[in-house]
Amino acid sequence: MRVEFVVDGLTLAGDLRVPDGVGPWPGLVFTGPFTGVRDQVTGLYAVRLAERGYATLAFDHRNWGESEGLPRRHEDPQGKLHDLRAAVSFLRSRPEVDRERIGAVGICLGGGYALKFAAFDPRVKVFAGIAGAYNNPYAMRGADLAPYLDVLERQDLGGPVEYLPAVAGQGEAAMPGDEPYAYYGGERGASPHWSNEVTRASVLELLTMDNMTGSDFLSPKPALLVHGVVDRFCTPEGAEEVFRRLDQPKKIVWVDAKQHIDLYDREPYVTQAVDATADFLGEHL
């Protein structure tokens, strides 16, 4: 069912899915890829895990999809953490949901957000990251930030919000190259609520955010990492670093995926990720 909830004066749109039968059910909140909306990757995983006995909430973060927020299609890291907080509050208010059994599931960029969020919210009992991007500004040392500050200066002085394509098979884009374009540029990621643009300033947010720090504060909360053995966009080394910095209980599951977007919608990889997540949640949530 379509639902709405409010955070920081903004109305966010989501889809609440509840298993058949008698609840209350453990609840899961989802956050997903950069530029993604709820009827893409997070919606798929929300459907699949609802079938496994979880009440799931996939929603559009502020500035994206059907949710409110300006500038449109702008990455707001602190705002996304606020959105996740309000999503958990909403889940805990629902009679279909067991308010004491809440987990956070993040896919791609959402893996890092879910990790950092779960580390600092005691209401969240377990974290799962699938093909996660665990952004760490130390990895970006040496990046030239000046062009992005030039953009923000022009906007600060009254200029329009500046955009670039989210994906492109060739040429400039926030996510350049064939692989992102293969998902977002065709039928695989088609959504009436997704547009192929993102603010230029969003790239600065990606370069400077620190979600890896969540791995130092999550434990002893249970953590699951599911990752492809080959991933050019969200590196296996990043997942390994998170796993190393976590204490028990923790588990890492490697799937034989060769592209990052295999874990967005390709079989058998999605089923492998869903099975691993459901098994881990069954043990810890």
C-alpha cells in the first residue's frame, strides 16, 4: 500500500508491504542506490523480503521520486539519515509491525547509509548491506573539489541549480559508463518517477561523505554483508574493510556476480542475496 510520512516538514512517499497472515511482523526499512527511486531496486528487495515474512518499507528519499524536497534530484546525506529515522518511527507506529524488531537494509549507496544509520539508532536491531558502497573520504584524497565549489558559489549568488546526466553510455555523467547505463538507461530501471539528471553538487557529497565510520560503531549489533566477487563501482575491498572493522556477530556472503548491477535485478544473484538476508534476519531479528 502507498503510504506517506513527514520528516523535517517534508512529506515522503513510500510503499508498505505486509505479509499474508497474522502479525505483527518484524519490520525492514530500505535505502538504495544513488539516484534510485522506490519502484526500482529497493522496491524489488522489499517485495521479495515481504514474501519471506517481513513488513517492508521502501520509500523515496527527500528530493527524489514522489517525495518532497528541493533541489530536485539532489543528494543530501544528512537528510537521508533523517529520512531513515522517520521511516523507522513510521514503521514502529504501525499495528502490523513488531516495533521491537526493526532492521535496516541498504543496497549500493544505501548500504553505507544503512550502516551509519543503524550504528547510531538503538531502535534498529540488525543491519544488512547488499552490494554496498561504504563511502570513505580518505579514499578520495587528492580529488579536485574546486569545480564543485565553483558550482555552489554560483548558486549561492543566485544562479540556477546546475545539473548533469545521472548516467550516459558516453560523455559526462555522474555515473558514467556502460554498466550504470545498462540499468538506468533502458527498460531494466524504467520508472515514471526517475529522471536522468542529478545536481552537480551531489557529486561533491559523494566525494566527501563518510559512511564507513558506521562500521566502528555498529557492533555488537548484528551485521550482514552480501557482495559480488567482482564489482567495479562498489568495491569488494570496501566490503572487506567494513567486515574487518566490525565485531561479532557478523557475516559476509560472496556471490559470483561480475557486475555491480547484477545484484540490482539479475538472477540468480537477487535470490541469493534475498536468501542470505532472510536467513540472517531469521537468526538475529
